[in-house]
Amino acid sequence: MASPARRLIAPFLLAASFAHTAFGQVPLRDVVGPARDLYASARYDEALAVLNDLRPADVGSAVADRKSIEQYRSLCLLALGRGSEAESAIAAVVTADPSYLPGEVEASPRVRAAFSDVRRKLLPEIASKRYAEAKGSFDRKDYAVAAQQFRQVVGLLDDPDMGGKLPDLRTLVSGFLDLSVAASTPPPEPPKPAAAAPPPPVVPMPDPNRIYSLTDTDVTPPVVIRQQMPQLTPAVKQQAKDRGVVEVVIDEQGRVIHVAVRMSVHPMYDSELLTAGRDWRYQPATYLGKPVRYRKMIQINLTQ
């Protein structure tokens, strides 16, 4: 009779064996084939020895290969009752692919719970590192890459295993995602002469309680009328950061009804920004021709 550990893990093992062929694709190689055969024969120690002998030079740098090796290592270690070592193997899988979590068909509840426990520990740190990488792309003005990276960070922060941690980072990432999308979007083509249009259809009114943003592609953003930045004193300039981000909410009359510093330049300068921001004026954003409230992220660049 099969051991309890093997009965719990067998569905995941079978799913992993056929993962590449489930979509009609044939893998180019099977780096864990010998270990999988040993595992299927309940020779867990021998399978683990084979996996431990695999080195990066043997499998190249493919993330899928490294993930597959660590998946099988975790299965062998769980079968042998070596829980702490299995947790380290699972951590290697999560580090290589933070979004990976075995599905209900792939793995038993026990294996899924083990992966979720490790992901809850690691995801906050991984999300912070991925944010730093995305911010580096943004600072290099590689906005298209930054937008893709910020979207991945949003996915990690919204993952159920994150448990709602790092809400401030979630707000900051959303702001930089808006800025990256705006910077990487080419300017619109000049409008073509409009043909005679039929009478306009009846359209719904905008929601008066909603605050729109750059992600609402059917909303025309506000246009700056007055947005003067405060002067930076020499004493503060020596300690200030080169960049910052200010969030403003603009009402239907183009007035700033909310202003907040999302990325600090310097505490003293931040205070002046908050004061100055209340006096900024805009031509309000419009939705279907009607003025609406709008959240705008403004990048402060002191190097220009």
C-alpha cells in the first residue's frame, strides 16, 4: 500500500510530469526524468540525490528547469518527512516564479498549504524587490519596460497570499504605473476632418461620486492652467531628492480638492508643495463631454 505522503503528492507529481504536453507541446528535454522515475518507485532518497547533483551548468539558466528541480526536491523531502528542508525547496520555486501556486488538480491540499505558507512569508520581500527593479527602469526612462514591471508588482500585491500587506506600496506602484503608461504612449495622430455625424445617441451621465484616473481611457484628462512649483532654497536643495511624486484630486471646476505627497522630496519642500498644490488650477477632466473629478499623479523632477 502506498504511503500517506505518496498518496497526498501523487496527483501533483503526475500533473507535473505532463504539464508540457497538456497544451499539445513537447518539451525539448526532461532534466528531472531520472529523479521522477525513482520517485515513482518510492526511492525518495535516491531521487533526492539525483536532484541534488543537478547544477546550474547542467540545466542552463531556464527558470522552468530550476523550478521543476526544486518542485521535485520539495516532493521528495515532504515524502521523507523533512519539512524544514522542503520549505527551503519551495522557497526556491517561489523565488524563481512568485506567481506559481499548484492548482487543486495538480496538488493535494497539504502541498498547496505548504506552498501558501511559504508564499505568505516571501511575497512582501519579493514585491519590494520587484518594485525597486521597476523603479530603476522608470528612472532610466525605459517607460514601456517599467509599465510591464509595475503591472507585475500590482499582481503580486493583489495576490490572496499577500493578505493585503504593503497598502502604501500598492498606492505608490499604481501612481508610477499611471506615469509609465502615460510616458510610453505615443502622441495621438492629428484628428481627421469629421464627416457629417448622425444625431448623438443618448449617453449615460458620469457618476458624480467617482474619481477617475489615467486608467479610464474614455476620460479626457485635465489640462494645466496654473501649476507652479515652489522654489527650492539652497539649504534644502543640498538634502533634497531629485524626484518626487504628488497626487492631486481635481474637481469638476478644475480646483484641487485633495493633495498628498506620494514620494517625498524633502520634508520642508513637501510642506510647500502641499500648500502650493491647493492653489493650482486646471481645465477639468471630462467624460462624455461632462466635467468629472480626476486623480492625477504629478512627477516632481528637480534636475530639470
